[in-house]
Amino acid sequence: MKGLIAKKLGMSQIFDENGSVIPVTILQAGPCCITQVKTIDNDGYDAVQIAYGDKKEKNTNKPLKGHFKKAGVTPKRFLAEFDIVTGFDYEMGQVFNASIFKQGDLVKVTGASKGRGFSGVMKRHGFAGGPKTHGQREHPRSAGSIGQASDPSRVFKGVKMPGQYGNKKMTVENLKVVKIDTENNHIFVKGAVPGSNNGMVIVNK
């Protein structure tokens, strides 16, 4: 497998052999089971679909129940597709876990960043804010002027303004795997990954 679905458990720190501290994010990678193998003949492209996280059968709709039954697995909460490894023989229901990674691997992690709702320009874009004195009254955190003069007499597209901040798909590349706990399917990657604790992410080699 080229990657797995994982749950972000949180951040911690570990020490290397020199005593230097390494900030790490702990991800629970797997167990993930194969629910579909896509081929060029049937689907127009090659891919393998995997599932992660148990789900109650009563909360699963009929099409998905049939999909999981065909694969021989119990209903799952999350599905994702990955590129196939050439020459590897995938089987329905086959299980993969954190053992597909090894210490020193570089991975990229994709997830949804923390949603911060409707935010102002100081929080969203790092604006400095208005003056604190000289007649300032009720607009210390405002954006200030955003428009032009009478020509062109409009606001250009792309001007930084207040709005929805966060909850966007983000990918962080070249994160180093510094430790693996195969017993608990935990992988420790150096640095931060998108999303809040218990959020789902995609880990790719």
C-alpha cells in the first residue's frame, strides 16, 4: 500500500539519541481493509479503495451495506482511494496497518484544517490593525480602505477581507516518520498535521 487512512490523536514530543527534543504528531494508522479494487477495464483507472473506522449497521444505508458485504467486511465510517503498487496482488477484505511504514520514511498528510468560523482580517490575514490613538474610536481591528479612487471605482478581486477562516483541505509534505508503534498502530511524524484531535487524515508515502 502507498498510504492509509489515519486518525490524528494529538501532539507530543520524544527525544532522540542525542537528547534533542522532537515535536511529533501521533497518528493511528489503520487497521484499514480493502473494500474495492478498481481496474482500467471496469472503472477506467487502477486504484484500491480502503475503509477505516467501524460504523453501526443501522446507520449505514443499503447501497453501502451491499458494498461492504461484497468485500466481506463490517460497515466502515471512512473510505479513500490510493494508487496501486505495481505487481502487488490485492484481495478483498485484506487488512493493512502501520507496519507498511518504517522509521525514516517521508510522508505527506492531507486533512481539513481547523475551522475558525467567520474571522476578521487581523486573525485571518495577520493585519496589524488601526492606530490606537489620534481620534481612533470603534474601529481598531478594521481592515481600513479596500477600494480605489473614482477610477476604477471598484474593489479588485482577491482583496484580503474578513470571511470564513479554516476548514480547508490542506496537505503537508515531507514529514519524517521518527517512530512506529505497530502494537497500537501508532506512527509518530515530526511536525504538525492539519486538523483537530480525533480528525481523519490521509497519509501517503
